[in-house]
Amino acid sequence: MENFFAPHQMVWFHEADVERKNPIPTSHFLLLDSKAFIHTSNMGYQRIYEDITAIKVSAHFLDGVNFLLLDILRGYDRQDKKDAALLDLAERICTWLGSFEESDLDIQLLNKLQIIRRQRDLNTAETIELGKLIGEDHAPNIRCGAYLLLGENTEAQICFNKLDPKLQTEFLTYPICQFGNLTS
């Protein structure tokens, strides 16, 4: 037996690296999914944050952390008794992700604002920020997410319908969808 929250060294290998010559440092906490955040009573949120932020950053690692962030939000949404500390972990990870040039700023803004929306109504400045994401110069998935956070389900559905069916299926798994009622 071993303590999952104890330090562990772990690496990924990119699927194109068939000879396994270029290990990508990662965190074992990226193995957690939404179920872990729903049902674990002794989750070490500070330990998770410390481990993630101590890893040497790569584009692959940042993608993995972003998906962990989504799993944290999914877990939070499915909790019977909402754990504010879990949402705080999501907020800290989101802020950390946003500090890297490699991060997609539009996605980071949507993630930040969906965390805030779980805590309270959006203020005028935040609504204006979302308004910047609904222009035709943004991808349909970004516009869809912005419309969901703005409570504009009809407009979100129009953007959603522009997505490829495979992307629609993936998009419906995102926790931002709890703010609307999209149908494929």
C-alpha cells in the first residue's frame, strides 16, 4: 500500500515517440477523474495544487491539467453537498494555467468565468468579457460556451449546431454545459 498523496515521479510519452526517448514530466494527480472528486472525503487539495505547479511545464502537460480542471468542475457539479474548497482548487489551477503563453486565453477565460458563475452571478465587467467571445472571429465552441455562461441558450444552440458531430459529442461532456440545455 502506498499514500496516493505522497510525491511520485511520473512521465508521459507522446504517442509519436514510439522509441520512448522524450519523456514529458507529469503529475500522478492527472489520473484523477470527476468521480474521485465526488466521493473522496480526504482529498488533499493543497497537495494536488503543489504537485501540479511544481512540474516542468510543457504543452502536453498544460492540456492534461486543463482536462483535470474540467474533471474537478464535473465532480463539484455532481456533489450533493458542494465543497467550496474543491471550487477554490479549480480557481487556483485556472489562474495558474492562465499564466502561461501556451494556454488558450479564450478557454481560460471561459473556465475562469464558469468557476465564478458557480459562486455568484457575473458582474458587468465579466459579462462584457464574455461579449468579446461571441463574435464571428471566434470558433463556434468558444461562442457556444460564452452564450451558455450568458444564459443565452438559443444562441448557444445555434453555435453548437455548427460543430462537427464528433465535437458536439465531446462538447456535451464539458461541465460548462450545465448552464444550458444543448441538444445534438
